[in-house]
Amino acid sequence: MPAPTEATYSVPALIAAHTSFRDLIDVGIGAGSIKIRDANDVLLAQIPLTRPCGTVDGETGQLTLTPAGGGEAADASGVAAYGEFCDADDAVHLSLPAQAGSGAVAGKLVINSLSIVAGGPVEVVSATIG
């Protein structure tokens, strides 16, 4: 077996870790959210998550976070750089780089467009971890 070039976890370890992370986002009375920010940390949009905030795949251990609804209106205009995954008390537990696209990319927050216009719709296409 060749030496690994990156960390490799077993599926049971991923399931345990991602289930704990999902539960951390769900702490509190309300639902968690994804805050989309530009490179200067300006809040462009806040996307509410479902409760529970996502599902952990029992075969791969991937966590897929689920937005509640779709096409949330943007708070400000700018170019999306990253998303913060927050619990109901707005504590940030993970930041992922943003990417425009139409399909899931593990380790990226995929949104419909990086160019966000205040009042315009912002849709999370995929938020997959692992």
C-alpha cells in the first residue's frame, strides 16, 4: 500500500464526526444558517438551514447540509468568497470557500452565482462536507 498523500478516515469515523458536527449546528432553539460573505468579510446573504440541518450518508460518511427553502434575498451586493456555517446563536463552526456551479463539490459551498446583488435571489446548490 502506498503512503497516503492526505488524511484518510474510515467511514465509521466520518459518520461519527459528521453526525456530531450536524448536531452542533442544530444546538439551540432555532435553526442554523449559512452566512455568505465577500473577501472583505461583508455579509452578503444569510441562508437558513432545515432542522436537522442535514443528513449523513451511511455509506460514505458525507454530510450534506440542507437549506430551508430557496432563493433567499441577498442583504448586500458583492462577490461571494466563502460561507460560514453557524448554529442558531450565530456561532461559526465551519467556513468553506464559495464556488459557483450546478452540482455538489465536497468541501465547497456551491451557490448559483458568486456575483450577488442586494435583494436578488441567492440559492445554495450544495453544501457537502467529507
